[in-house]
Amino acid sequence: MVGGHDLATRIRRLYLPLAAFLVLMLFPFYWMLITSIKPNRELYNARIMPLIVHQPTLKHYVDLLTETNFLTWTYNTMLVAVVTTAVSVVLGTMMAYPLARMRFPGAAVVAIGVAATYLVPQPLLFIPMSDIINRLELGNTLTAVMLTYPTLLIPFCAWLLMGYFKSVPRELEEAARIDGASRFQAMVRIVLPLCTPGLLSAGIFAFTLAQNEFLYALIFLAKSEVRTVPVGAITELIRGDVFYWGQLMAAALLGSVPVAIIYSFFVDYYVAGLTAGAVKN
Amino acid sequence: MTSRRDFVTVTLAAVGGALAPRWAGAAPKAMSVVHESSFIKAFDDFFVQKLAPEYEKLTGIKINYEPVSVGSMLTRLTTIVETKAGPEIVATGVNWPYLFDAGLVDVTDVANEVGKKLGGWHDNIYDAVVVNRKWKAIPWGNIGQLEVYRTDWFKEVGVNKFPDTREDLLAAGRLLKKKGHPFGFELGHGFGDNHGWLYPLLWSYGGREVDKDGKTVLIDSSETAKAVDFCRKFYQETMLEDVLGWTDVNNNRAFLAEQISCTNNAMSILIVAKRDFPEIGKVTDHGLNPQGPKGRFHLFNVQSHAIAAHAPDQAAAKAFLRWLYDDKQLSAWLVAGDAYYAPFLHGYDNHPMWNADPRYLPYKDCLRTSRLHAWPGPAGHQASESVAKYVLVDMFAKACRGDSTKDVIATAAAQLKQIYKAK
């Protein structure tokens, strides 16, 4: 506890470590910000202090928003991330619940299969996936990635949620069943509310993974107007051996805003989710 | 039709298409071309805004242009060829026609016609695109890798013309480093600027990775040892130390940040300097790779178009390539590319695009002495594996780091023997 000490002690023990931690955590964002508002002349000047912006400019933001399809890419990314996250959390829950709570032959094997599916690397899957997408004639549509991302995200969500479901005491569910609830009602009214932090954790991780995914988006989304931010930015802002650093950092900064907003809304639940089971009651 | 030439081109294309053995009666409504996004944005824009609409106007066939990010083209091409779906016309680089031979259409007829009309192809381009005597791709240009240097700083140490030999460049580098203007040649795991100077360095001392038969590994030789010794000396006496970790972006940045006086690169440094740093642009020039005891060499970076075997109407795809490689279209497209792509057609040896800036000319001159990575070995899968595993780059980089010449060559020889399945 640091609460009861005098100010000097609090500064030394609380605020200084906290400040150091903040600097460490926020530095990448600071670097993105200053790179995005520096003119090229400053970006390439090795003789001036790199941590300060001498002549700030919004040119990179203007160029990003007017010369590329960044807003369209952002819309596409958000749409894909929201849909795939929703689908993955719902289906992941439906997979995790019986594996964690019900006893049936082969449950352990299926549970291991879920983890193994999540571990199959994408480079092994993208050619067969591409074949399926082509047969379905879904190339160059957002549906292509909305269908393929859950193949990564459902096993991930299920694997994460299985741990949360197991941590809820069976007695609570059994009490509800004795009171007349069906298994479905017991799941929806008892287990899921208790696992809200887990559902949020799974959702936020799934959202972030979907937002950042590169390989499937590269293969399936060839036209600029259907691209997501990671592929669109790299295609149009890296040319040969020249990186358009200002615009790239502007895109990275703007692209991280939605996730930051989502985190800020759910941070309490999220932290609770991360620490669930840490202390035995 | 806008001119007699257009009429003849389109008529020939239509007749060619009609004579080709195929079932489809009607021309396709659309075709797609996939490219790695060009360093020269105007090159991509010219295709989208000028060429594609013009072709649609002439034939009714819509051409979709699909740029992919730098470094991703090989992944995209693999998917297209393996799944037999996607764009009909694909861009290929360096030796890719060898890697995807079975998935690409024979375009010998188109290549011969283009060559005949535009002065003939350069002799050494056949190594890159002719597989088993069949043209599998039609090259539009080479992205040359040359010496890029600061004329003002070289003059400060009494060097008024770019050194012609490796020893002279070493001598100039020593003086420049003492003056605070070191060299910076990439020795890390980038994708082009490392190979761009290290393969020519090996060849210029007489060293080779593998023989013509693709089975006899030749790297363990006194010639290779001389090249390695030179590289170590060149690194220690002329360069910034951190080049060992550089990738392709670092030397551009260091040159434009005025940290280095010379590097090996494509034309991108000069083009960016002219656009964003005009005072550096004024004192930047290009030189051919210096000669070694066994001659002067450069590395090919061939850019070509091929037709994917799954294309439902191959005759239509060929007709499009015939039209694209007609002088009227190709010439204007190359001009839009600001001479970044040096064409392999003798008819363009004196193309007006070379007059825009005399500093572009070395990129044309280097074509004669350019070779593919595995030269004189075959340009197949093994050549790509050696490049992908950075066998040569690591051999030189480890020597610069301090390992003995004998050890680094032995390691490279073992890797190459494994790759080429040689004893």
C-alpha cells in the first residue's frame, strides 16, 4: 500500500514508476503522432532533435484523406471487424459452453482440436481458402474475409471462453436448474452474465485480430475500394524502397483510434476479465 | 478508332483471336492485370487513367488494374497460379517465369512480333523470360541497381568522376569517410539493395555461385575469397557500421539525410531528392558498378507481363498484350514511368525518355552487363532458394562482421550444396 504515506514517498513509489510506465507505453503513439505531423524535410534531417516537431504540418493527413481511399478502407475494416467479432463470439460461446460444462464422450479431443485449429498457421491455409472463395465467386468482396476470419477467431474465442466457463461454480447453474430453468436458460441467465469479462476480452481480442489481419485481406481483396486499412495503406504508401512515413504514421494513428475508444468503454470489464481466477475466494 | 495504327492493331488482334483454337465465341467483357504497386505513382495512374479506358473504348473490354503492395506480388502470384483463378494477366519479376512455368501461357508469338516491330530484344533478356525455348513473359523494363553518389562531396576529395574500378572506389571511400561522409551499402536482409551490389561484386572478381549445369557449386574458389576480402576492407574502411542491419529503406533514408555519400540503389533516391530535397537532387548522380579484375557486372531486376494459364480467353489476353506493347502505348507508359524502367528493346535505345535527365543514362547502359542472380547457373527454383536464404549476402556480411574468409565461404558452400543437391 502506498496510500497512507506522505507526498514525497507517494511521488517516489507511485507517481515516478507510473510516469516511467506511461512514457514506455505511450512512446510508440507519440512517435506515430510526431512523425505524422513532421514535414518530409524534418523526417529526413538527422541533425535535428527527432523528438520535437519544429514545423508541424497536417499535409500527411490531408494527403492520406484526399489522395487515397483511407476512409473507405476504414469503413471496410470496421464493418469486417464488427461482423466477424459478433459471429465469432456467438459461435465461440456456443462451442465453448458444452466443451466446458457438459460431459460427453470425445469432449477432451474436441477441446484439443479447437486449440490445434487455432495454431494452424495461415500460410498453410491461404491457398485452399482462396480456392474455396474463388469457387464461391466471392473474390473482391468483404464477404470473403467475413467468412474466412471466423476460421481463426472462433477457435480463439472458444479456447479463451472455455477457461472462463470452467471458472463458474457448477452449483450456481444447478441451483437454477432446480428452480426450473432449462439448460439454455441457465446458460443465458447465470453463466453468461458471470462470464461478461471473458466475453468482452474475447470480443476485444477478436476485434483487434480482425482489424489487423493481413494475409487473407491481401489475397481476397484486390481492388482498392474493398481493401482494409492494413493492406490498403501498405499497397499505396510503400512504393519500391521508399516509405511515405508521414502518411503511414497518420494511417496507423487514425486506424488505432477505434480500438482505443472501444478499450476505453470496456476497460473495467476487460481488466476484470484479465484477472479473473487470479485470487481464490 | 482514333488512328490508322489503332485500326491495324485492333484488327490484327481480332483476326488473331478469331483464328486461335478456342470455344468461346464472344470476347470477354473484362480482364484484370495484377502488378506490384510502382515506385512511380504516375506509372500506375497512367495505366488506370489512360491505357485501360482507351482499350475499353477500342474493344469494349474493361481492363481492371490491381496493384498489390511491395513484397506481396509473389504471394499473390502463387495464389493465382495454384488456385487457377484471378487476374488473367500477371506481372512477374526476375526469374519468376521459371518458378511458375506450368502456370503461364507460351507468349512466344507476341514476343517475336513485339521484338520485330521495336528493334529486337536485348540478348541477355532471354535468360530471364524464355523457359524451355518458350517465352513465358514479355518484359517491359529493368529496375537497375547502380551506384548513387554525392558529386559535391566526391569533388571535395578530388574525385571529379565516379571511380571506374573497385580499388579506386575504395580509395575514394577512405578519403570521404575521413571527411565525415562515409559510404552506406546494405548488408542486411532487405529485398534488393543488398543483392544489387553483392552479386556484381562476386562476379567482378570471377566468383560464381554455381556452374551452368546447375549442379556444380563453384563458390569455394580463390576468386570468391578475393571478393570477400575486398568486401571486408570496403566495409571497414569506407562505411557506416550499422549497414550490417540495413534493409532497402535505410540507404535511401541515410542518403537523403546526408549521412552517406555513396550507396547502391535504384533510381528512387534521385527521384525523391528531385521532388522533396532539390538541393540534394542537384548534387546526386549515378555511376555504373565499378569494374573488378574480371569485369563489370550489374544485377537484373526484370519486370514482365505474363498470361496465367487459367485465363478463359487466352487469345484476348494476348491481343491486349500486343496492343499494350505497341509503340504508341508502351512508349507513353515508359515516359510516365520517368525512365525508372529501362526497356529491353533496341528500338528504345535512344528513346526520348533518356533525354529528360542525363543522370538516367547509366540505367540504360547497365543492361548490357546485367545478369540474373544465379548466373551463370540456371534461373530456377534453386536460384530463388539461394536468394531467399541470403546465402551470398550472409557470406559477405559475416566476413564484414569479422568472421574469417575461409569460414564464411565454407558455410556458403555447404548451404549451396544443400540447395543444389550437389556433392
